[in-house]
Amino acid sequence: MPRASAVSAPPPSAWPDAGALHDAAARWYAANARVLPWRGVPDPYAALVAEVMLQQTQVERVIPQYEAFLAAFPTLRALAAAEPAAVIRQWAGMGYNRRAVHLSALARRVVEERGGRLPETAAELRELPGIGPYTAAAIACFAFGERAAVLDTNVYRVLSRVVHGVNAPARVAVAPLAESLLPPEGAAMTPSDWHQALMDVGATVCDARRPDCPRCPFRERCAAAPFLQPPGNAALARASIPYAPRQSKFHGSARYFRGRIVDFLRAQPGGCATEREVEAAMRAAEAASGAPPPRSAQELLAALERDGLVRREGGRVRLP
């Protein structure tokens, strides 16, 4: 199947009418929007927590963790006042533990430098620890109403299929399309609701493997729909998705063993153990994974220390 280098992108003049897409999305979203605990919440801090959690974790796993995190740290000031070790403990089960460290550091910085008020633009948000382009755009759009393109996996897939059909380009080619389709003032949808609708269409209708085109609000304007129905052509479904590198195998990876070390420390009184105890925990993790760690315990501990996830002193290791 053709991929990015072989795809001739349709010119902007061939893109679908933005107003018609907004109207269709608005009608569909009014009847089919997912109920998610962070939607409609006026507190920007709640949007921050949700978006950081959603960076690498599926919605279903995030919901209970999000609610528990806000119960533990209900405000940005409460998070800033907490010890990083407490934040890391609360992050249990989420993976990618550096997000907890970044979120803790972000809260302290915003309280110290901005009086506890989050920046309102994507450009300013990107200056904060752990906030990349996507997360900055999402917070700015959902919490503050900035007219910014919010491009997650679902949005890339939906917009690419609508315009590029089953010859998906690289993701970079979808970005100008997303910008051009942002709702202006007075449109049928706000930029926030537009992106939430695209995400919901991608999550519930425009499935990566088996898109349900008859249920899609864009089916009459979608270049891919005629080729993806009836569902079942896996090759065409794959060809219609903008390419993104796959994650490497988790079990047996350095990330896997780093996570096991942090989990072990979470379970210890005071979040502290000897280096020998950590090495024993690694051997148990090795037996469970069926693969040897790619790095030694000392190398993994050194990397965790650099990332702010542990501290070492006098042969002991503890959460920060």
C-alpha cells in the first residue's frame, strides 16, 4: 500500500467544507458524546491532570486513576505541597512514572512563579515540565478555549480518512488540514467540542481495524468510506491510518524493569530499601518476565535517579 512518500495529497481546494463537517459533528456529538469525568469541569487543573494521564494511557484506565488522584491532590497547590514520593505512590498502576515527577515539579513551579495560575496559551504551557506540543494544545483548547489544533491518534485517523481516503500520508501532512478545519467564532461548535467530537468518532466509530462507516457523521463526505465498507479489509484499514512508529516490546525492556523497581519501592515502608533488596526484586521481575534485564541494577538505578524517581545514599534507595 502507498505510504507517506508515495501519496499525492489533495490540494486545500479539494478539502471538504469545514462548516458542513462542523454541523455534522455538532449533531452527532450532541447525541453521542462520551461521558468522561474531566469534560465540562471548569478547573484548568483538572484538565492538566487528565491530559498528562492520557499522554500514554488509554481512557478506560485513566478514569479511576484520575478520580483517585484528584481526591488525593484536589488542587494545584495541594499537589505542589505534596512530597514527590507521595505523588509517585499515587501514580501506581499508570506506568511512565516520570509523568508523576514532571507533574509534581510543574505544580511547584506554577505555584512559586505564577501564584498557582496555569498559563493559558499552548506556547506558554510548553515551557512547563513534561508538557509537549500535544498536551499543551489540549490544555489550552479544553481549559482555556484557545483555537489550537489538538491532534491525538483518533483525530489523525479521522481527518486523514475524510480527506486522504485509504492513502494516508505521514502525520505531519495532517497538521495543516487540522488547522484549516478549526471552527471560527460563531461556528456550530467550539474548538474544544470539535476536537472532543473527533476523538469520540475515532474511539467509537472510526475504529482502526473495523470502521463502522454507516454510523459516522462524516460518511457522506469521507474519501475512505466507500473503500472501508463492508468492514473486514485489514490492508485498506491500515493504509488509511497515518503512520506512527510502534512502541517497542514492554516485557523485558528497560522500561519494564524500571517500573518494577519503582513498584517495589512503593510497597516498602517509607518507600525505602537497600540496594541488595532492589537487586533481589529485579531477579524476581526477571523470573516473571522470562527475559534478562537489558541493563544492570546499578545502571537502572542511576537512570531512575537522573529522572528524579529515586534517591540513593549509603547503599539505600528511596522514593524522592
